[in-house]
Amino acid sequence: MHKIISVLVALHVSIFASYISVCQNCHGKGFEKRALGRSRIVKNLKKEEIKQRLNYFKTSSSIMKSYASSLSEKQIGQIAEIFGR
């Protein structure tokens, strides 16, 4: 059972890491860039701001809709916890 749990955790981390790498393509490895020269710098946002913006993008007509709409509330919370200040 322990081995199954370890595999599931590793798979979850791998999926999350691959998703974050998509974000880093535009926002930079340390989330220090303005995506497309327009966005706010993610590393400067508070956790709550990240949650609000990702939830907004789920229903927006921006380029971010295709990325944000696939995120669950749990994933949005995780992203905010890791990258927010």
C-alpha cells in the first residue's frame, strides 16, 4: 500500500510540475516576467490576488482562459500557496 501511495504522490507532483512549466513559458522560471509584456508579475502578487485572477481568467476572453479553465479550486489554491507572497 505504501508503494502505491508513493507512486500516486510522485505522479501528482509530476503532473503539477509539468503544468507549472507551461506557466513558466510566459511568466518566467521564477514568475518574474510580464507575460506577453502585459501581465502583472506573478511573484509580486499576494496569494489571494493569484486566486482571484485565476478564477477571473476561467471565464474571461483572454489567452489565459484556456489555461485557467482547466484548473480546479484545489490546484488554484496550491498555485497561490507556492507562488504568492
